[in-house]
Amino acid sequence: MNIALITIGNELLAGFTVNTNAAWIGNHVIQTGGNIYWHQTIGDSKEEIHDSLNQIPKDINSVIITGGLGPTHDDVTAHALYEYANDTPVFDEEYWLYLQDKLAKRNLKLPEINRNQAMKPEKGTIIPNPIGSARGLHFHVDGRDLFILPGVPREMKAMMESTVLPWIADQSAGGLTVRTIRTTGIMESGLAEKIGNIVDALADEIKIAFLPQFTGVDIRVSSADKDAVNQTVNEINLHAEKYIYGHDHDQLEEIVGQLLNANNLSLSTAESCTGGLVGHRLTNVSGSSDYYLGGIISYSNSVKENNLGVAIETLNKHGAVSYETAIEMAENVRSKLDSDLGLAITGIAGPSGGTDEKPVGLTYVALADGKDTIVKEFRFLIDRILNKNASCQAALNMLRLYLHNE
Amino acid sequence: MNIALITIGNELLAGFTVNTNAAWIGNHVIQTGGNIYWHQTIGDSKEEIHDSLNQIPKDINSVIITGGLGPTHDDVTAHALYEYANDTPVFDEEYWLYLQDKLAKRNLKLPEINRNQAMKPEKGTIIPNPIGSARGLHFHVDGRDLFILPGVPREMKAMMESTVLPWIADQSAGGLTVRTIRTTGIMESGLAEKIGNIVDALADEIKIAFLPQFTGVDIRVSSADKDAVNQTVNEINLHAEKYIYGHDHDQLEEIVGQLLNANNLSLSTAESCTGGLVGHRLTNVSGSSDYYLGGIISYSNSVKENNLGVAIETLNKHGAVSYETAIEMAENVRSKLDSDLGLAITGIAGPSGGTDEKPVGLTYVALADGKDTIVKEFRFLIDRILNKNASCQAALNMLRLYLHNE
């Protein structure tokens, strides 16, 4: 089923906001059996909204509209749609009291300006917002279904998932099957060589795409034929096993957490160049307190020495960014925090601090388990943020490979 | 001058690629004196391209079109545009030889499939590509200028900068001045009330937009009148001073870093619910080693007690998420890491772990300077990742306000 998408916002046209909503909607609609056929972005103006609605190709009977449902003065979407649908907004006393009550619980007062969020249509229906106060609208005009949602991404997503996507699934024969294989520790060209035979032998109906990022390469497999997709994924799994940490929406920190749980092992971290990023990612996972005890961010040498117990001789002789320091960091954080495993990262994130011998991007990752300590050198690139992300990913991947072999 | 934008690609509609090109173009056009008034995304199909060209609002005389100029089979943009412009592609022998020569220097042979990249129009003109082989096209049809560019972001940008933006600047009176005021610690509605008088009194030519995020609200002021923008920004600065941490591309962690440097103070962190996020953000700033020593991620109670020295009585009596624990965390990390300031965060990130008395989202932030310790309670919402981000922002903002008053 072909669907039109209208995203409303001067913000989007002026490029102040990247239209990630459109990508999210396109992606979820296609997996539900629909297809965004036509997409227009227009400004916050009643006339432009009406013009856009009139430009939708004739044979398209479902329209998703996002943006402009907030309480401030430039949000004209609701007005434009009420007028287009020839409907009347009426005050929803019940919802207004509910909103006031909700904010009262947080010791906040609901400003009068929010009153327009408590309006509801006479003929159309309300799309509930599971996580925010701006509700959506569903109108039926001239044989077309119009779904109007807020532009705030998390609210839009919650309402798509609770109302619009189920509606699309109901009307559709079956979606495209899209699966993603997530790899790290290998470049796109290396991966292409490894699975080249599989890709060359694929039927036309199965599409493959390589999506390289600095922290790894995703491989996307898609087709209307679900079995063929799963079979292709299985074949790729076999040929690139070592590099695959997960599938679809898996995050490396989730996979590592599952492996720690399965092995009943606890973890602590000692971070220098990543500055807390590894701990941050580990604790993004709900339930991470089951295995992650905490860590020491030893950003300065004084903390490395005085709080983490790295020997001053090691720091003086080999430097803070060295095999030797990484090993002591991993072993010491493990014993000081009394965990089964200790994971350490030290590197030169840049842009300054590099030398000919130890360039920006040089990173050491070490993992101590009380018996042995593994340590590995990496040479990343020159951008500070990318280096932090790549170092963090390499550390989590070292932990994954270790746990996988346990 | 109003400009239409057509971005072509099935990848965009399916949401496999986020349309960052549209944002980049919108942003650069607006600062050059143009304005993207209308934007459509369509699939790789000649019919859709023609339909889209026919839907462009009548009074728009400049059109930027991106995507579909590569050598592969689904790139139909050039064909569709030649037909629309009633022009004929002729083989550009000179350019073909130039391409062959260029690749020969890298010991590569130019595949025949690239021949279509050496075509040029009879009536239209070529837009040179400073960094790639796919050239752009410039047609003049029925009083309209059409600029056709590749979809590869870096090639598109290079050609916009070398050809299209200078053309727009030539035709325009002058660009828009855009300034952003960055606030945190106040909701959009509260901010709207505080600066309502300023907003209401503004001339029509000055536009104001509120851009709410969970970690703060940006206020964007824009106008062709640069002085009026700066004056408005100054007025808002005066009326909302306490909540404003910076302007334009300022990040809170950069501002805090500048204040720490200016006050010649060092910092350490003790993080529970944020799990290292505060350290991560602080160390995203190049030069942060001048003031940030490091921290302790005391995610488990054992680390709080044994490594950070929080009294077991405090943990038992008041709990890990309490005023008392936050205070001890801040004071102890300060003394243990020997820094001037100690910043601590403890909270219930969720989704589990909340009680009626201590709900998910409850967070305490404390800041110790050796004489006094400030501590503040926050009640955020239910989402784990948002809570971590909000807690981190609140902690950095507490530090900012403290340093501001020093």
C-alpha cells in the first residue's frame, strides 16, 4: 500500500533539524507492508499544508503528517487540518484535568498556553500519545485516511507503534523482510571479499547493502521472501562469524551484557582516553547492575598512579599510552573493585598529544581475568570523537570475543 | 529568493538513508540569501521526477535536484531531466579522455559503464565536480533554473559551494542572520512566559523558534537584519540569563571547561546512574585534561562503599539514591582524587528499581568544593536513556552555575 508523508516544519526546510523522522517512518512503514511513495516537506503555514494535501498523487489513500502540534505560536498543523477536514475542535475537559493532575504530581503547574493540547475533534478521532501530552489526530477526508502526529521523535515513534503501524499492517498483505547483520573489527572491503561468493550467487529479489560506520559495518539483507532473507543471513553468519556481534537492533553493549550474565562474571573498567564512554554504554543497558560494578576514570596520570595504582616506574618508562600501562590498569581495576574481569583503555584521542612514535589514534585495550591479561594495540585515525567511539567499540569487542570463547 | 528542492532516491523513501543532504542544502541556502520553500523526496523513476517538477509552486524559479547521477542502473535522473528540458545528451570526448587519463595515473581502467558520466547537454551547461567524476547539469526551462547534482554528500557539497551557492548569492540581496540561544533547567512553556513580552514586541521580519529537547531548550532568532537579531539576542540574554549556558554551537561541557580554566579549578566526578556519561562528555572537549582529573564510576554499592568510601550507615539508613549519599560521593571523590571540586550524581535511571517513595527518575546531584557542598534533587521521567542524559545535563549545569558565581 502506497502512503504519502508530509513533514511540516520551517526547521526542516532551513536545515536546522535533520529529518530523521522521515527515515524512521519510511523504514518502519516498509517493514509493516506499506511503502512511502511520495514525501513532501513544507513550512509551518496553513496555505502550504493545504497546497501539499492537494498535491498528493490521486491513487494514494493514506497520509502520515508530522510536526507542528506543540503549544507554541508557530504550530499551525492542527488548525490547518481541522479546516481541511471541515471538523471543529472542542475542549476536552477530561483530558485537561488529566494533564493538570499529571503535572501536579511532579509539583509543576500546567501553563494556560497548553490548553490547545486538550482540544479534540468532533468527527475525527484522537490518536493517544503514550509518552507525552500532545495527542495526534485521525481524519477521514474524501476516502483518504490522514494521520497527524507530533514532530518530537520519541512521541511520534510511540504513536506510530501504538496506532498507525498496526493500522497499516491490518491493510497490507505482508511487508518486506529486512534483516541487518552487525559486524565490527573488519573493513567493508574485507567483508566484501569474505562473503563475495554468497552475494554473487543471490537471486535478483534479494538485495544486499553494506553500511560502513567507523565502529563497524552493517550488512543489510532485504526481500519480500522472508525465508530467502533468513537463509542468506545464515550463510553470511557462517562465513563471517568472528566479526558478527549481533543482528538487527542489537547493540554490542547488550550482547556483552548477555554474555557476562551467561558466564556469571562481573566486570569493572579503567578508562583513560574514553573518559567514561565504556561505562556509559554498559549502563545504557537495563539490568547492567547485575554484572557491571563500576570503574575508575583515570584521565590524569595522578589518578592512574594514586587511585588506580599504576606504578610510577611504568608511567615514566613506558608512558601512559603503552602496553604496560594498559595491563596494569586492567589488573588493578579488577582487584581494587573486586570484579571477575577488568577492562582497560588508554590512548591518544587527539587532536593534540601525538608524537611520531605515538601518533594520535594509538590505543591499547587490555582485559584481565586474574589468570591472564590480554592486551592489543589499535591505530585509529585523527578525529577525537571518532577515536573515543572506535576505542570503546574495540574494548567491548575484545570482551565479547573473550566471553565467546569461555 | 524561494527555491524548490527535489531529493531523489528509493533509499531515502525507505528510510535506509537519512536525508542529511536536505538539511545541509537548506542551511547553506538560507545563509546565502535563499530559502528552501518546498521540498519533495521521490523514488528513482522518470515519471515521478516529471510529476514532481510539475508540482513545484508556480512562483518558484530555482530548483535544486540531487541524487541519481551515478553510473548504476537505477540512476535515471539525467535521462528524466534531458527529456524534461527537451535537450540532447552528446558525448564529451574531451572529458572521457580526461577521465581515462585520471584513472590511468592510478593504474586503473575506466569501465564502459561510466560512459554516461561523459555526456553533456547541447543547450544546457555542465556543473563541474571538483572532487568526483559525476558532473552536474544546469538547465533553463520555461524561465526556471534547474541545478542537478549527485547525491553523494561530499560531491554535492563541493558542487554547491563552487557553483550553486555563488549563483544564489548573486541573485539575492543578502543572507539570513541566524543566532541560537542555548538554555537548560527550564521548560519551553516557562521560557515562553519569561520572554513573552520580547517575542510579542518583535517586528515581523524577526523570527523566533523554540527548539525543546530533554536536556534543554534552544531559542533561535533569525532575520535578514543582522543588528535586529543581535539586539533581540541581547534582550533575551537579560531576561533569561540564569538559564542560558551558551550561544550557537556552544556545548555545556565546553562552557564548563572554559569556566574551570578561568577559575583555575580542577574537577573529579563520582557517577552512579549516569555510569560515566559525565566523564565522557567532559572528555569530548579537547584540552579537558587541563582541568578534569578523572572519576569513580560507583555503579554498585560495593564500589560506593569500598572504593569511594561512602559510609555503610549512610547507604543502609538513607539508601544509595539520597541527599546524604550524593553529598558523601561528591566530598569523597574530591578528596580521594585530590581535585578542587567533586561532582556526584546518584539516581534511579529505570525502567526498574523505582518505588512509591523513590520513583524512577529521582536523581540527586551534589557539588563539593572543600568548604561547602551543594546538593539538589531532580525528578525526571521514566525513560532510562533520557534520565541519564537529563541527570548529566543537570550536573554540568549545577557546576556551571557554581562557577559563574565564583
